[in-house]
Amino acid sequence: MGSLLKWLFNPRTAYIKKSKASVKDIIDNLFQDSGVLLGKEQTTVPWKVKISIFCFLVCNLLQLIALILALGDLDELLACSGRLTFLTMSVPKLFSIFLSKKLWDSLITQTTLLENEVLNKRDLAYEYESEDEEDDYLTEHIDSYTKQFQGFAKILSSIYFYAANVYVLSPFIEYGYHVYKGNDRMYPHILPGWSPQDANVISYSVLIVAEVIAAEYCVKLHTVYDVTAVGLMIFIRGQFLLLHQFSEHIGGRGNDLSLSRRRDDRAHCRIKKCHYIHVSLLKSISDLDDLIRNVLGIYFCIAAMTLCSAAVQLLKWNSLDAMEIVSLLQFPIATLIQLYLFCLYGDGMFNEVVNSIKTITF
């Protein structure tokens, strides 16, 4: 149990701080942290991951039962629907990570292949330097978007990690606050759901441990999926910018305007390389779209449902204390932030793709 909790509460940001960590290295570590080994044949799932998934699914089921039982009570129904979103949004991410492992693996491996294709000069018979050409801009540009991704991954992982710990502790802080004020309160729950077992201390304690495991693993799923999806958007956008710059050097810098068979062969070689990179990037976009399209659709539905639920409950804000208001707002705020990140970086990637296709020289 100690190793399980240590694994769950480990922020796993050490590898992000490494200056030489590539996009693929960071994503590989994140997937490994969730129990999936990319680039390797995986026959078994670690026992810690099995326990976490079991607790996660049980808590989802208990919250769903609570939602069904609350159909006759509007206030309780709204409260249950708001709480259910925290776990519900990570369910499609769980299935995507485990069931679409091969597609994730292929897409992430492609990042390394594309970077190598840009940096490596495969056919030296055609490639040569002239007119003081330098390829330093290629390495500098790759380092630039890699650092951007490292910063994003570090910040988002830290935010999710500390937010999860606050989320786990807040029900007990709220319970202690009400006990201190002399108010009668039911036993606190991290993931409130159907809980007839509260009458027994042992069963209640077991459920609380399961809720802690489920909540922390839920945040791990959000971290892996969000950082990976946005990281790939950053990578694709950076590669299209790089492709645009690389295509401008197809014929050299333009200082030497003389024609020769050697210059023609080099230009043809560079055109083929640009075409290969361009097609590979478009395929990466298509694969990424297949992986996140359904999840984003669910996000929009969940965001709308959560906002409506919170808005209706806030109509009675006079009867709510500060702790209840904070607890009520944390669900829609978290959902909107996640949706905003996908829209922000997705829009940046889409704009760069459109601009590159319009202006690319090959």
C-alpha cells in the first residue's frame, strides 16, 4: 500500500526538468506513469495500475448510482451531476490511453522520425553547403518548441498535482470547519456517491482509501492525456514553422544565381524532403484528430452540463457558505480550463497549418 500511495502522489516532474528531454521522452514517461509502456510489447499491467483502475471504476459506478437515486430530487440531482463530471471526463481518456495505445505509440514515434528527417542529410551526394548556408536555425527552432513544451508540461503537471491534493483534503477541511462551528455533518467523501456503508467505520475507511486512489489516478489520466495532446499540437505547429523555413532554402540563399546540374539535384532532393515532411505532418494531424475528436465532443457536453448545474445551484448562493461555493465552482472551472487549453493550442496549430499551406514555397 505504501508503494501504491507513493506512486500516486509522485508529481513525476523530474524528467521534465532535464534540458535534453525531448517531446517523445516526456510523453513516454507520462504514459509509463499511467501504466502504459510505449514502444514496447506490454503483456501485463502493473498491480498498482490494476488497483487504481478498479477503485476508479467503482467510484464512477457509485456516483452513477447516486445520480439515478437522485432523479426525484432536483437539488441533489444537480449536485450529483456536477460532482460526476470530475470522474466522467477521465473515463474516455482512460479508454483512449489503453485501447488506442498503438496509435498513440505510432504518433509519438513519428515526432522523433520527423526531427531526424529535418536534421539529417541522408544523401550527401546531393546535399552540400554553399553561399554560407547554415543549418543552425533548424536545431534552434527544434530547441525552441521543445522548451515551450517542457515549460507547459512542467506547469500543467504541477497544477494538476497540487490541485488533486487540495481536492482530496478539502472535504475533510470542510468537515472539520463545520464540526468546529458545532454543525451536524455527514462523514466527508472525496468523491461523493452512493454510500450506504457509512454506517460502518471499517467499510467507510475502505471506501475513503478507494476514493483517494481513484481521485489521484483520475488526475494522472488527465495529466497524461492533456499534456500529450497539447504537446503534440505544439510539436506539429513547430514542425510546420520549421518546414516553412526549410522550404525557403530549397534553392539556396539566392546569392548565387547561376544554374547548374548540381544545384538542380540539390533542390530536387530538398523538395522531396519537404514533401515527405509535409505528408507526415498531415498524417500526424489526422491521427491526432482521431484520438481527441470524441473526447473534445464529450468535453463540450460536460462543460455545458456543469455550467448549467452550477448556475442553478448558485441561484441559492445566500444559503451557501464559502466552502460550499468553492466546492461548487471547482468542477466547472476545472472543465473550462481543460477545454480552453485544447482550444487555444488547437487553434494555434490549425492557423499555422493553414498559413503554411498557403505560403509554403515547394
